Amino acid sequence: MSTLPTTFWFNLYPFVYPVVKNDNVLLLNTKNMNAVIFNQKEQCARLMERLLEPASFGVLEFSSDSAKYSYCREYIEKICDLNMGVLTQALPGMKRPAVLTPYHVRIHSTTKDDLRKPGSNITLVINDDCSQDCSLCSKYFLQFKCCTRTGGGSVMDPQLVRDLLQDVWGTKSFVINVCGGDLTLHPRLQEIIAALSESSIRCRYHIHYKNCINGIKKMVMPRDTVVIVDFPIDKHFSFSPREDYTYNFIITNPEDLETCRQYVQDNKIDNFYISIADTGLHTDFLKEHVFLLQDNLACGCGLLSFSERLRIVNNHYFYRTFILPNGDVYGSSDTPAVANMYRNPVSYVKDTINQYHSELWNKTWDSSVCSKCLFQHICPLLSRYDFPDPLFPSNIEGHE
């Protein structure tokens, strides 16, 4: 009598930093700085590529009698022996694990050769007087009418947008993000969209799924749209995912993560990234499932607080310059305005916001940590500066 095949789940531990280049793989254990390198090992490289695809959520499923398992078994076993990954037998009633790698959150997107500059990522809050991060605001989708953090109801003058575009025209690596609750409530939204679409500047519209309705869909191209999705999804809203959208999923707890994984799978979503929101209720869960949030890391990040590491994980929120409808310019949602687009010359606004970001960096900088940190070229706090290759102690094992 033949034995029924067994199903396995394979994943890296969340403290392992994976890098794949061509047919080469580097796995670094940030708990002890041990590393393994597989040189010119095509099977291992393809295995890691599949594992790091966002839709896999850091886990691959194998059947014990499959060719894929036999093909990769040698490397899976070696990775597990080095305490960098785990192979779990999927028993009835068990939940499929999930690990958020650097490729789910966007800390891998800032590389040494593509460093961001202060002010190069501007967020226009076109609909309200609120400087809070819209992506994490529980009232975001109705902000214009019922945001509890402001009593104002101002809207941004399209001429301010035109003036800004004229000033930054031709600037490389410049991104303008448009947010502000229900954008369709802006009485002159079409003028703003027209001005932005005629510009060479890259523009993205961040829209909560509850506001992703026919009106806005007709005005904004799907490829320029970032749909913000928090969980659980409200069943009373009819929202149909589209292929060209980019999705920003907000994760706070285990249920969110599992719902997100199922939503991505059911709707065949490829283009997405994840933001981590720590409510204080599920911090242990985040440490167990999200890269870089573990305690007692051996790399330089281990000396940073949990909140600082969470900011690094959410690096797509960093180095943004917020401009509100009244012209106030902020470098952060929790500090006073540094300038005003209406009252101050553009040169003053530029110098002041650049100085703000520089001072923020200087306050964060600690040479005993940052100069030796493996992640300095992807850390949003440090990405303005071009350092030499990072220095860090490591123990290379399995260098083949």
C-alpha cells in the first residue's frame, strides 16, 4: 500500500535577510550575523525568487512527491540546518504561516545607486487641514466631511499645484503623492489632475478603497492609483480590484495578515506593498512575522528602538514633504509647519524643508550604530548620504 504524499510549508525566519542576484543567493541571519552564500546555484536562486514573490507571503508549499520538492530539497534542508528557515508539515487544522520579507514592505526599494533626496517625495493633502498620515487614519475615507482631527474644511488651490510643478519641472526622481480623503469632494479636482497629467513629474493618487468609485476611476488612470485597503473590508462597499492598480494593504494583527493573503490570492493581485501599523495590542505578533522587528538583533539595527525599526519598515512614509491646502509645509505629521507656500519665497521653502530633514537625520545618527549598519543604504533615515560599503562583522558559512 503506497503512502500518501505529505504537504510541507517552507519559509525563512523573519530575521533572515535574503538577497538574490542572477544565480547567486546570500542569506544573512541578523540575530548572529552568520551568513550562507550559494554561488552559481540555479536551483537555490529560483527557489528564493519564488519565496520572495510578494504573493507567496514568504511561504512556499510543497508536496513530498513533487518534482519541485525533490529539485530544491538539498537547499531547503541546508537552510534549515543553519537555523535560517523552517520546513513545517501541514497537518489538518493548521494555518498556513506568513512572513513579511523586505519585499513586502518597501525597505528594499532604496538602494545605494538610487538614493532619495529630501523633499523629492511631496504629498499634497488637497482636501483638508489635517497633517496626519492618511494611510493610517481610521477616518481617512470620509476625512473631508468627518475627520475628527481637524475642524477645518479647506481645499487646495490648483494654482498652488501649478506653481509647485513649475518649480520642480525636470527634476529627476521626483514623486508627488495626492491624498486627502474623498478626492472627488474637491470642487476643482479635474484642474489639479489635468495639471499633474501634463507634467513630467511622476504622480500617484492614494485613494481608500471606499472612495474608489466610478467618478474617480474615470479621472485617474489605474497605473497612477494606489488603493489603500485596511481590514476587514466593508462588505457594504462594492469594490472590484483592477489589474493596473497598486495596493497598499494595512496590517495590524494576525487576522489582517491572513485576510490580506487570502485577498491577494483570490483576486490574483501582483502589485502591492504592505504597511505595518502597531496599535500596541499585537506587538509580539509583528515581531514574529515582520522582517527587522525582532528583539536582540546582532546588526546595528539591534540598537534602535522598536518604534525606530518600525519606521524603517514603513520607509515609504519617510522623507515626504507634506503640503496642506492652506500652503503650510511640513516635514513630518507630528511637528509644526516649517514654511508656507503663500507667505514664503520658494527658495526659502526649499532651504527650510531641506534643513528640517537634515536636522532629523542628525538627531537620529549615531556613528556607533549607523556607520556599521548593514541596512544603511535602505534605511530612510540615512538614505540621503552616499556612504562607502557598509562594514559589519559576519561569519560566512557554506560559501560554495
